[in-house]
Amino acid sequence: MGLISKFLKKNREIKSIKLEDIDEFILKRISSAKELSQFSSFIREVIKRKEELEKELLNLAKADVLNVDARLASSALSAREQLTSKLQNSLSSIMMPSTYDSLNDTAELAFYVLKLAKETGERLSGYLNFVFEKNMKTLSKALSDFEKPVYELNELLKKRNFEIAEFKSVQEMLRDYNNTEEFINSNTREIEFLKKQALEKKKIAENLVSDIEKMNSSQEHIRFLENKAEIGKIEEKQNNLVDKFSIEVSTLEKPFRKYQSTIEKNHPDYIFIDNFFSTYISELVVSEFVSMLSKIRNMIEKGEIEIKPKQKSKVLKVMDSMSLSYLNQVLGDYNELEDKKNSLKKYIYEDKTEKELVKLESDLESVKSEIESIEKNIQEKTSEMEIKKTNLENKKSEIKNILEKSGYSLEF
């Protein structure tokens, strides 16, 4: 019979056990299963038969040798010594047990004696039965009398050990159940905390969105955007001026470079030409440029700078268009636009709305990221908890089934 049927199932009536009482209940049942008093009759019988067996072994050891052939007698004496010494040594270790563990050791050792007697006896019985026939018969009976209580004790212990193991498995299942339940409770509290944290973060995000909307619709920010757009228009006009002037000036680059090749690198004109073709309008010194134009034009007309006929007329035409008044007008228009742009840029630099808006938007993105992380954490913990809940229900069913088979129901 199993643990439940042996110790729990007293009758057909279903008895209820509360979860908080089950651990103490099982400990009592394990203690009851280990109670030595239930084995006392078996133990006494094993010890009694063990002493009788020792007596018969002693009688065999003292028995006289019959008048037989010397070689046979020698073999019989050797066989007797092997049998008696092995069995006596093992039997001397079998004592009255004081604990359940020592009872298991006693039963195991007694079973070993039987096995040893059988193996040794089968190997040596030919000599012994012939020379010590009478003693071997009484020894055989003593072994048979010893065998019966030993087998009965081992069978009963085997059942009790199985029953105790079954109880311990229930204990382990209960520990797992309690640990899982504690995990679920802890996880539930943590999820509730995370949900509260997520709500707080969402409230912060809503406030930030509201602040951003207010900032975007404020007069200060509208002016900021208008000024920014105006700067874009001014820069477009400047680029158009530069592009137009660059196209015109590009025609002059070849003759200018030819002139540059005739002078030293440290010559002011050499440096002027390099600067001019890298900056164009932005750093144009009109008087120097007009002077340079006049100088190069004279050199072209004198043939000191050679230009192909087709290009020459085009170059001279552009040079003629580059009058002092024209260049001052181009430079003036560019600088006027630059002044307007710088004035608007100063206002933009001093404007705080854009910086505040950038900060608000950065804060919003940060809060959104936090919310996403929290919600992901909630989802992971919720999934993990669902698995644990399934495991919990499985453990609950398993424990209930074991107890119900024995007439007990467990209240969770």
C-alpha cells in the first residue's frame, strides 16, 4: 500500500486539510512512518534468528571431522573456515537498531548475509555436506528461519521508504507551490507598481505635449518661425546674386590666371586674384578689382595676355560691364541683404522659445522611451506570470489528486 493509503486513508470519509496545516500534517505522517515500534516484532524476530544462526555457525566451526580421506578433510576444513568466518563477521554487525536509518542498515546487512550464505554455500556445499552433514542440516534450517523475518522486514521497509518518499515529494511540491505563489504575488505587486509608473509618465507626456502645442502657437514662436523663413528668403536672394555674378566673373578667370602666372606668389595681385575667385562678392574690394580689370584689359589689348579671338570679345564685353557703379550696386545689394539677415539672426539667437521647444521635445521623446520600456517590462512580466500561474494550477491539481486518493481534500 502507498503512503496515502497506509497513513492518511483511515476511512472512506473525505477529510479536509487547510494549506497552512499541510506541511505539519506531512511531517507528522513521515514521523509516524519512521516509528520503530511498528517494526519491533520483525526486528526481534530477525535478532532472535540471527543469534540462532550464529550458534549453529559456532557448532559447525567446532564440529569434528569424520574419518575421511586427508585431502577431502583438508578441503572441507578450508570450506568451513571460509563459510563460518564470512557469515560470522557479517552477522556480528547486525545489532538492535535505534533509529529508522539504522533499521534500514540492519535490514540491508541481514539481506546481504542471506545472499552471501547462498553464494558461498553453493560453491562449498559439496565438501561441507559430505563431511559435516548433520551440522549443515541444522545450519540450513537456521538460515531458512533467518530468511523469513529478514524478507518480511525488507518488504515492509520497502513500502515504508516508498511511502516516505511519496510524502517528501508532496513536501517538495508544496515548497514549489509556495515559491511559485510568492513569485506571482511579488510579480503582481511589481506589475501594479509599473502600471502606476507608466500612468505617471503618460501624464507627464500629456503635459509636455500640451506645453509644446502652446509653445508652437505662441506669438513669440510664430515670430521666430517667420524670421527664420525670412532669413531663408534673404539667403536665396544672396545666392542668386552670387550665382549671377559668379557666372559673369567666370569668363574673366582665364585671363586673370594667365596674368597671375606672370607674377610672383608674394605679389599683392597674385594674392588678390586667389582671394577674389574664392570669395567673390562677400569680400570684394571694388576699387582694387576695377584697377585689376583695367590692368588686365590693357595687357589683353597689347597682346601681353593671349586670348582666342572668339573669347576675347566676350571677355572685353564683360570687363566693360564691370563698371564701378555696377560693382558698387551688386556689392551694396548683397551687403544690404547681409545686414538684414544678421539682424534677424540676432533676434533668433536671443529668442528663447526655440530652445525651450527643443528641450520640451527632447524631454517628450525621453518620457516616451521610458513608457515604452516600462510597458515592455509589464508585458514580459505578465507573460512570465501567466506561465507561473499555469504551473501553479498544475501543482495544485497534482497535490490534490494525491491527497484525494487517500480520502483527504486540500483547501487552497
